[in-house]
Amino acid sequence: MDPKKMLSKEITSKVRGHISEETVSEKVDQFFRHGNTFLLLELINLRKEVKSLREELQQQREQKKQQSLRTLIVP
């Protein structure tokens, strides 16, 4: 079996319902065409996503703290 198809099937089975099969196939094709450059760009994108999620989580925590402080001050 073609390595691209094998990798596509394996990834698709792991991310079923979260990412479309078409998207997985595109990413696998990009990986086989561009190799390390593709991995570097994906890593950069993932780091940006993690940073964004951390900031969002921090904002949620701060909002909860403010709300609980308000309830303590104003019953």
C-alpha cells in the first residue's frame, strides 16, 4: 500500500469527527512534498494555537476570580 494512503488512513482513524478526511489527506500530501519545512510550519502554528488557548484560559480564570470576589463583597 502507498505510504501516503497508509498515513492518511491512520491519522483519519485517530482524529475521526474532529478533522475531515480531506483535510488530513491535504496535510499528508504537504508533508510528503515539503518534509521538514512543513513540520516546522505546523509546529509554529501549533505554538500559536497553544498560546492563544492559554491566554483564553487565563482570561476565564480571571473572570471567575472577579465574579467570586463580587459575590463576596456584594451578597
